[in-house]
Amino acid sequence: MKNMKKKAATLAGVALAAMSLAACGNNQKASGDLNVTLKANAVTLDPAKTIETPSSSMQTQAFEGLYKFDRNNKVVLGEAAKAPTVTNDGKTWTFTLKKGLKWSNGDPVTAQDYVATMQHWADPKTKSQSADKIADLVNYQAVANGEKPVSELGVKALSSRQVQFNFSKKVPVAEMKNNFAANLKPANHKYLAKYGQTYGSSSDKAVYNGAYKVTAWNGGSDDTWSYTKNDNYDQAKQVHMKKVNVQVTKDNNTAQNLFKSGKVQETSVTADYVKGNKGNKELHTALMATQYYLYFNGKNDLTKNENFRQAVNYAFDNNQLAKKVLQDGSVGATGWVPQGDMKNPTNGKDFAKEAGNLQKQNVKLAKQYWQKAQQELGKKELTLDLLADNTDDQKQVAEYLQSTLQKEFKGLKVTVTTLPHAQHVARDFAGKFELNLTDWNSDYPDASDFLSLLKTGNKVNFTNNTDEKLDQLLNEADDGTKSAAERYKLLQAANKQVHANADGVPLYTAAQAHLVSSKVTGLNYGPFNTVAQYQYAQWKK
């Protein structure tokens, strides 16, 4: 989610002045700083408070967990010296840290840092928006509810280099490895103690154990900052780019012009560019594990009406949306879980493909449901607002949704409100919307990560609806007692229940497109790790 309209020339001027860009056009020597763009402002350096891509992008460069993603987006050991010892029927995981690990300020990285970090996530004062990532730790719920102190959370330091995680149930190895790599980045326990809930609100309120230090970032309104090589990183010798300059560039034409002139070496681009430049060798496109949805607010009289939800559920042609509106490689959603996510543990088949097309357009049925909704509400004419990001692609999608709903449902008027990404996210959590165009980017290939979006109590269940049958199926699937095959069947049942209840409408699986300079190598993108890791970037010789 992101967007535009400031005049391109103005933004370009601001971008060049603010960044002091090292690149000086296409004849630039292949050396010096790497210059890149980001489509929206980062909000925080605190992983516990992060659910949006720009902040995750920043944290990816600056922090490293027990596992990490290698240059080919495969999960490998990070700060862990070896694979964990798993005992207690899969409920207890004990890690040993590598020797000599240091933070960017010279402090040693210790087991206590991981303990303090997990306690920070669970602490109700933190108001973590992604605490479900650690919800399986022993006593998590009691700690999060303020019923027990954070010291009783299921994580402890056995020594300065040994940290032990105790889970309330057996956890799948693949799922946890991905979770550790993608989400569970440590914080320096001294900095957490010093800054508390303002930890990570600016670059000087954190120290870093990853390939880079974040510098000159003063908070969520900043449009420029840098990643400076962290000489204390244990693999610093393999980090070739000493400095990466970031410019938030919301206008796509500006981003493309910066790239064409050699002022930046990496930038994301949208459908308009992809359509006209399919032969460009510097253009890289791939599907992400990102699904876009239209959410209904369960507290609004119209959008909580089941007949209205069902009407909208049948209104859209997702293939048309993907192929004619976006035209960037995105594909129309066939269900709540995107294709390419989970595989059947028995036969290896794709979860979404086995589920079948659950999201077919049926205009006749949609209109029947709409008439029922009008009758129940006692109104022939209704007005709703659709909330979206103010980026080019999301404006296009919002306009398609708006025109389709007004065309198919006589008496319905849809207005569109577009906001910068951070403001949109704030409205999500505050429940200040009627219709909401939003997305979810998964960290690991498991259908539960998407299906749990609608689970009661999930902090990112923005619908505020409750589906007891869905909750029961998800709880059974993840109670730690089911075989992989049994769990898969339960998740498929949960998938059908999501569609039966229609709390939201899956729209499309998003593609990402980047322009990467032919002078740069090492920037790779994957469905579950959509942000390039600059530590692997090099100038071509």
C-alpha cells in the first residue's frame, strides 16, 4: 500500500537534495554508495510494533535473529552457533549463540537480549501489533493480559550464550525457523531498559546487530535515511556496500526518472511501467506471499449485514482486476489463501489449488443479496466510504472496486478515502473505516497465517467480527496434537468457513516489480522475503 501526487519535478528535487546521492548518471563509476527508494515511510525500528513493509524493510538491514535469510532467500543459521536442541516433545527449544557477537556500540549480544526482547513483545505496555508471533510461549496470554509478570514468560537465559524457549505446545520446526528468521529480531536489553516504549522510535534509540546501522532517521515522517556498514557485525567482511542511502519516493514517475538517470540503483515500479517495459533486463518481477482483501467493518450497520457482505463477495471479477487493472503480474485470488503458500504434506499439492476456486464472480447472486440487504436495512439508497493507501496501484484498485459496486448495486454510492500508509494503518487499528482495502504479507508457507487474520482476538482482525466455528477449527489445527495431515484437513475446513461467513473478500495475490541497475548484483527477492537484503549487494567488476 502506498501513493502519489506531489508534482514529480518537486519530489525529484527534494530527493536529490536530501540524499546527497553519490550516483551521477548512467556513466557513473560502479562504486560508492548504493542509492535506493522506498514507496512509503517507515514507522518504527521496534519489531514488536511492526506490521507494515517499510519498517520491516528497515529492520531487515539492521537486525539479525537466531536464523536469517541467505542471499538466495533460504533460511539458515543466523546468530545461533548451531541448530537448537529440541526437547520436551517439541515444546522446548534451546539455542547457543555464536561466540564474540557484538552490537554496533560494542556491547556483547547475550541470551539476556533475547529474553528481554520476548518480554518486551508480551508486555501489555508495548501494545504489540504483532505479538501473535510469540503467542505460543508458555504464559504468554497471562502476561499479555497483565495477570502475570513478564518474568514468567516461557523464555530464559541459561547462560550468557544459551537461551531457552518453552512453548505451550509442540511447534512445527519449519514454521518456527521462518518465524525466528523473519520476525524475532533481538533488541539490546540495555537500550530496551533505557528507552522503554520509545525504543526504536528513531535511529539513535536502538543499536544494531545486523549488517548495517540505521543512521539519520528521526521517526516516521522522515523521507531519507541511510544504512551504514556495521563493523561489529560478525560477517562484516562479506558486506560490500559500505553505505546505502534511502529515499522515500511515493510518485512512480519520480522513482523511474531517478533510476533512469542513475541517481538510484534500485526502485520498485508499478503496473504502468511493467506494461511498457517487459523486455527490460533491469526489470525483475515475481509473485509475493501477499494477498489483498476488501474488509468489512463489523461495527457498521451496513457492512456488518451478512447479506451485504455476501453481495460484495460475489461482485468482483478478480481476474479482470489483476489482468486489466493492475497488469503487473499480480493474479486474481481464488480464495483466502494465495496460491504458492502451503503444500499438502501428504501429496505436495498446493493448498489453494486443492481448495478450488472459492471466489467466483456471480453478478446475479450478488444483486439478489443486495436486494435482501436493502430490505433488512429498510433503505434503498446507502453511502459507504472505502479506505485505501494513497499509492498509484491502490488508487487504481480502489477506483475499480468503487465503479463495480456502484454499477452492480443500484442505490449504493461509494466514496474513496486514500491516506499515506502509516495513517491508513492507524485507521485500521482504530476501526475507523467502513470498507477497507488492505493486505497481508506472510512470513512463512502456512495457511494458518492468512486464515488467522479473521480469528477472534487477533490484533489484526480489523473486521472485529467473531466466527466461533472458524475459531474452533483454527484452535484444533494448532493445538499441537494433530499430525501434519490432520492439521492440513482442519485448515482446509477453516478455509471453507472463511468463505461461508464472508467477513472479507480476497481480491488478488500481488506481484512485486523492481528496477535493479545492471551494475549491481546480489539483490534477490522471494515470496516470503520480499525485501532485498543489501548486505549481499555488490558492484559488478
